[in-house]
Amino acid sequence: MRLLEQYASWHELLLEGYEAGRAQREEGEEVVVCGLGGSGAAGDFLAAIAQIYGLGISVRVYKGLSLPAWARGKLVYAISYSGETLETLACYRKALELGARAVAISSGGLLQQEAARRGLPWIKVREGLLPRAALPAMLGALLGSLGGLPEEELLSAYNSLKSFMADEAKPYAELAEGAEVLVVGACGEHGVVAERWRQEFSENAKMLAKSEVYPESAHNDIVAWQAPKGIKISFVSISGKGACREIMELVKEKYSLHGKAAEVELGEPSLSSLLRGAQLGGAASVLAAHRRNVEPEATPFISEYKQRLRRALSASSSS
């Protein structure tokens, strides 16, 4: 399974990306990350990590077509693994119009070509991956470029990712197999892991998935579980420490009233726990895809969306 092999190489991708980013160091207290899908997820993880380690930067992630004026003068990273993502290219160009400092991150493509033509920074990540599996390479590039992360944390994450075995993901693939909807909940900074599981199960396993991030979801999403449901639901509760653990124990109790529930114990939020949690979810989604007899790499609807967006942008620019 090609995707599983790529998830198993995350320790290498993290270190490679970090070294590539370190060769292009940038400074800025206000950082904007433009990207979608797995590339945009790198920005989400950066924002969580900046908070965990107190890196002294504020991070905003933009996942749209036209970067707002609030990005003026800020440090903007435009991330597209392929370098061909139309929304990210538009964001990159708008950042330059706004006078922002723009850094491109990709494996090549039009984004690299634009950066080269303008003589602007470009950080290269390893080619030949599926974009959703390239998360640690792109996150590593961001962390290396911005600096401030304790090296022992990078080493801890490297060792944790290296020790991963696909068998660890089997219980969660089995849990998802018989479900019509998979719900993944997490608390605090681990919320980015729950959101990543939602993305991975949607894209790889082709199944309906929902993420809940607590404590916010304790004021809205949790109320949905007061009423009975007429669909088969499975739940994954991502547990941490302290108050977050107490919150997720309550949530798991409510989940268990509606279907099978499992727990992922990640401990204290860290670079290691966030990436290990995402790695586990990615592998589980691939195994679930095979159990459900769907092809994890096939994404024809995304291809159709990109073609239609290209036509719409072309029509807009010519009118």
C-alpha cells in the first residue's frame, strides 16, 4: 500500500522539511499561512505548536481565494504540495500586491516557477508524495524557517514517528468499517488532530466524518447526542491530560450511548503527540478504505472541482 508506506516515512519527511526550512530562515511576529487540504493542515498544526511552545508568533491560516487586507505587511507562507493549487497561487499573488513578505513552499509546480521568476524565497519539499501524506514535510519546512522550536522536541517527534507500526491503526479501521458516520472528538490543541482525522477519513476512506473540538463543542455539538440517532455511528475520543482528559471522558460517555467508541491517548500536547495522532489517523483511514473496498488514492470529485474552478477563474479574469 503506497499510502501506508508514505505515512511510515513521516519521521524522514519531518526532518527533511525542517532542514530545508532552516536554510531559508525568516523572522516575523505575525505569520499567515495560505493553503488548502493537507497543505493548509500544516498551517493549522503550526498555529497549535506556536501556542504549545510559546514561539512568540501569532499564526493565521487562510483557506480561500483572495487574501484579505489584514495580511498587509505580514510574513505570508504560501503552501501547495504540488505547487499547482489555484487558491494558493491566487493567495500568493495577492500577498505580493499587499506588500507582504511571501515565501513559497512546494515540491515544484507553478508556485516554484512564480517564486523563481520574481526572485523570491522558495522552500522545496520531497517530490513523489500524495499531498495528504506530505504534512510533516510541509510543517517541518515552516518550523525550520521560523525557528524557535526546541531541538529536543524535534528529535522526540522524529523518534515517535519512526517507531510507528501500521498495526496500531487496525482497531480504528475496524471501528470505522461498519459505521455510516465516524465522529472524532478532541480537546485543546489536540483539536487539530481530530480535524485531520475528519479530512483523512473523508478523502481516503470515502466515508462521512465529523470532528468536534472541545471545550467549544461542549457548548453546541454535544447537545446533538441528547437525541437518538437512526444511523450507525462510531466514535474516536482523543484524550489528553488534566481538564481535557476529564472533558473527553464525559464526551466518550455520551458517545457510547449511540455507538461503538474507542480512545486515542496522546498525553500532553506536543509536536510529537500532534503528529503521531495524525499519523495514526492517516494509517487508519487507509486501512478502513481497504476494508470498505474503496480506493484511498482516487479523488475524482476533487479533480472535477479543480477543473471547474479553473474555468470560473479564467472567465472572471477575461470579463
